[in-house]
Amino acid sequence: QVHLVESGGGLVQAGGSLRLSCAASGLTFSNYAMGWFRQAPGKEREFVARINWSGGIADYADSVKGRFTISRDNAKNTVTLQMNSLKPEDTGVYYCASDVLYMSNGPPKAFGSWGQGTQVTVSS
């Protein structure tokens, strides 16, 4: 059974930084592209960042480009999202997901498992 466990969320002032981590188990981690998604109150879940199996290719939503960095450690089965210059509109529950694939008609989607989410709140 696949388990994805996020950590690192919290409350931060605008302009601050947070580092989210996702620990994966129950899958051959290095076989899968991983990603982060978020859901703000009253909104649909949206794509944030994706990293390919090796960590050599990363993609980001336009709203976070230049501020967020996704990385992975295949030896430790972890994927990390470093978030800098945070804005109030970054507030939401952040989810780690596995098997995140490119779509021809929109942003990447997750076809594997999801974590339980971690809350990120950015105050103005």
C-alpha cells in the first residue's frame, strides 16, 4: 500500500519561506514522477510543481515560477517543495502526489496516490 506523508506546513508572514517534505513508501519511488498540488478555501485543487523520476526535469505553475523549487532524493524516497517569497494567495492545503503526468490539454495530473495534505497559511 502506498503512503505519502507531507510535513512542514505552518503559518508564515508574506515574504517568508517554508519547506514542505513528502515521505513516500510502498512504491518504487524512482519509477514515478512526483508532484505538489494545493487547494485554497472554496477553490479546486490545482497543480503547483512536478519533478520527473530522476529529478532532472521540473515544471511549475506560472503562479509559483521563480519562487518555488521542487526536488527529490530517490535514496530517501522524499520529495521537497521549497517555497520562498510567499504570498497570501499561496495559502491552502498542499498535497503530495505520485505518478504525475503531463496532459495535452491542461496542467499535469496525478494518477497515483495522494498524501493527506499539510496546511500552509500566509498572512499579509
